[in-house]
Amino acid sequence: MNKNEIKKIVLAYSGGLDTSIIIPWLKENYNNPEIIAVAGNVGQVGELDGLEEKAIKTGASKFYSLDLADEMVNDIIIPCVQAGAKYEDYLLGTAFARPIIAKGLVEIALKEKADAIAHGCTGKGNDQVRFELAIKHFAPGMKVIAPWREWSIKSREEEIDYAEAHNVPLKISRETNYSKDKNLWHLSHEGLDLEDPWNEPQYEKPGFLEMGVSPIDAPDTPEYVTLEFVKGVPVSLNGEKLSATDIIWKLNGIGGKNGIGLLDIVENRLVGMKCRGVYETPGGTILYAAHAALETLCLDKMTMHKKQELSVCFAELLYNGQWYSPLREALSAFVTATQKNVTGTVKLKLYKGNIIKAGIKSPYSLYSENIATFGESDYDQSQAAGFINLWGLPTTVQALMEKGML
């Protein structure tokens, strides 16, 4: 399909710098096609205000806003929390949203009988892969347009020049032009001074952090939170029954004011380069910590260790855009099986960026105070001698051979 045959395009639209200029660019370079802007609401508070008006004014014929937050939480975030999935300590905030947004884009594209789907991802990043693999899963024949891989624009400064020349309104300036991604789980910061790993993030500078404060500015007294889980799913916060989505929202506020969840990392992107990013994940960091603490009571040793091994693979699949894959589905089945007894309550103390365990209990706890105590117990310590002899038999035989004593 050549450019002149493309009459209708569904655009993943955030209203940010990239997607703001893509509408006029597509109309200029693809024979004036109809552009349908689709915004996925994954909890980016404030960023959807006025988006429809802006999209229409800059050339879109129609605008959709898809409410995807609960679907993202229930279908992707909670399974990843249960898996303990982290990518090089990164809690996958951007990666969580992409499969769900791409699924929504395909649904609108098929409904509108669009010829193509367009996105604003650069040719350097991971998101192009995440979007396009999900699109291939749901609509394998759909054409994908990625302007960053076609146009002559080479920098965000040139994007701003293009926007100004085409009267596209922007909420950023050249001085505050961090590349950001925001949803209910996190906020990422990239670019500008952060491109030099020697530069310290400006955590104390007003306006830099949006979801919380620097630990330096956090309260001088600790705050306790109590989380209850049923089969690995959070069901209440501080005794209040809530949906998982609402728990994350509330934890964001609690964690943010206590300086929780800041991460400064140079990560290995899928495309092969290293990239420095600063992430704010206040509620998610607390949720991961609480779930991991509960598993120390409820999982047996071999299951826990195998789960920790597979969590790396689980995280890589999501990070690398392969959420909709047979392997991820198989790993999810394993994770779900491990969670059948991960039920209980976790108490955490939050203090100036630190999460301190303050208590764990579960009706399925494998911990026995009677067995583990340093006091009198039913445990027969004399049995340890035979265990050590058997466990150490290969070591003994190896040493006898080396000394010529076999």
C-alpha cells in the first residue's frame, strides 16, 4: 500500500510534542488522509484536558478517549507484581501501558475501517517495538506508520520549530523539554541534563518531581501502611476494602509525600543502546515491597527461588514488547499457581524514601516459631548430623580421591 492509497489513519494521540505535530505532518505527507486521534487514558491525570479540542484544531476529524486504567491494572500490572517482574530495577511503568493502548488502537482502527495506525515513537526507543508487536498480534495485516522513521526532523528542538511554524500549541518550552511518560503507575524523565549520567537529578528543584517529593523534603516522622492480599492480589489498604486501581492511587499519594519510589538508572534498551532515565513510582514501589514480603511467609523455598529466576524472563517479555506471546502466557500460568496461598497482611513503615518491614501475617504462613526459635522446641537438633553427612558425601568422596585415600 503506497501513501496515496492511505485514506484513513488512526493515530495514538497523547497531545505531547511528538503526536501534536504528527497530525499536520501526516496530512502534508500522506495526501491529506483523514486522521482519527485516539488517546488511551491510563491514569495520566491532567494530560487529557482539552485534548479533543486540540486534536480537532490541528487537523483530526474525530477523537476517541479510551478508559484503560482498570484494564491495565488488572490484566498487566497485578500479574507483574505477582511475578515480581522488574527490568534492571525498573518497575516497567511505560511498558505496562503499551500493550493495552495498542489493543485499543486496533479496536478503533477496525471499527473505523482505517488503512493504517500511526504512532509517535522514535526509532531509538522501546515503545515502537511494544506498540507494533501488539498491533501485529491483534491485526497482523495492518500497516503501521512511524513518522520518526520517515521524516527529516532530527531532534526535539526541530519538532518545536515545526510546531511553531504550523501553529500547533504546546505545553512545554525549550528549557523544560524533558521527555516524559506518565500514567497512574509512574512518571519517567529523560533528556536535557539527564543525558549526562554525571549530572545529579534535580530532585529538590520545584516542579521537577510531580508524583512526590525528595526524601530530603519528606516528613521527619514515619508513616505506617497496612496492605492485605488475597491470592497475591491487593484487596485493602489500611483496613479499607478497595479495588487494585484505587489502592495504587492512594499509595501514590502516601508514598509520594514520603519520598518513596525514586529511581535513577542507566538501562539497556531493547534496541541496543544504554539510556539514562529517572522514574517516579511511589505507589508501585510500596506494592512490590509488600507483595514480596508476604511471599517470604507463604512460598516454599524451591518455588520462591524458581519464581525469582523466571521473574527476569517475565519482565524482559513485557519490556521487549512480547506481552502477547505464548511464553508469557505460560509463565503467567505458573505465577498464578504460585499465588494460591499468597494471602495475608503486610505492615510497612515509610520514612524519607525508605520502606521498612514492620510486620507480616498469613493464614498460610510456612513459618513456625516453634521450629525456628532459639528456645526450647520440638525440633531434634541431633538429626542435623546425619543430614550433614549425607549432604556432604560428594565433598568427602572428592577429598578422599584427591588425597589418594579411596
